[in-house]
Amino acid sequence: MSKTFITSDTFFGREQIIKKAKRPFKSVAEMNATLIKNWNNVVTDDDVVYHLGNFAWDPLTAEKVLHELNGELRFVLGEYDDALIETCEFFDGITILDNQICEEIELKAVLCHWPLELWRGKSRGIFHFHGASLKTMKTDISKMNRVNVCCDLFKYTPQNIEDLYEMFEDYKKAQKK
């Protein structure tokens, strides 16, 4: 049975992100290799991965990485996704989602690169998953069901959305005690 994963802001090939985000890598090659390894350790070819913006820095890196990653890839574009747009048409199993605010009914989630204050279903417990903010906007589900899925916040590994939902249910149960 396939699983659904979610991540953002991998910035494959961007050397400056190592310093800017204080990533623990000595080189862009090490960063790319680790991100790919972590991705493929959890994602199979049968799984779906939603990537919420800022995938790769340049077209050559985007092409190389897309050849190596497992899963059916669905992209919400971020501000630095020109390389992805230039490259993705040459690949099967890749979808660029048309809307920048995507309501994924089967996931009971709203997906966007940018963090939203309001989204459809917020008052009914619908989760909002976003990227964009690296380490500046961490998840605080005591305030709202908004989750920053930036790879930097999850050990540079895509997260199984069902595991995230389970973690949040456990948190809510603990708060009621």
C-alpha cells in the first residue's frame, strides 16, 4: 500500500543554503547525497511525495536529482523553482500542482509553499502544511493546525503524513489529561 510523504525547501544544489540555514554539511555534494539517501530510505517508488517549494537551485541539479528520487512527485512551487519548471516536463510521475494553495481533500489538508493564517477548513481541524520559512516559523500546534514541513526541521527527510497526524493526535490527547 502506498504512503504519502511531505517535505519542502530541499534546495538541491544550492551551496549558499548550507551557511544560510546552518545545515551540517561540508559541501553541496554531501548535502545532495544525504538528502537523496534520506528520501529514498523512507520513500518507495509506489509512494507519493508532496514537495512544497524550493526543490533545486539549477536545472542540471534538478535533472540529476529527479532521476534518483523514489516516488510519484507532486510539486507546489516556491519562489526558487525555475530550475524545476525548466526540467520537469522531461519526466514521468511528476506533477506541478496548478494552484499555489492546494486543497487536498483525500489528505484532509491544505498545502502551500507559504504559511497561511487562514485556510478553508481551519475551524474544522483541517491541517495546513507549508514550507518557506526554514527555521524561523516552527510548528506550534497548540496555536493552530499549521505545520512547517521544511526538511531542515525533520532531519532532512520527507515525513509520512499519517505519522504526522498520529503525532498530533497523541499531543492533543496528552493535553487533555
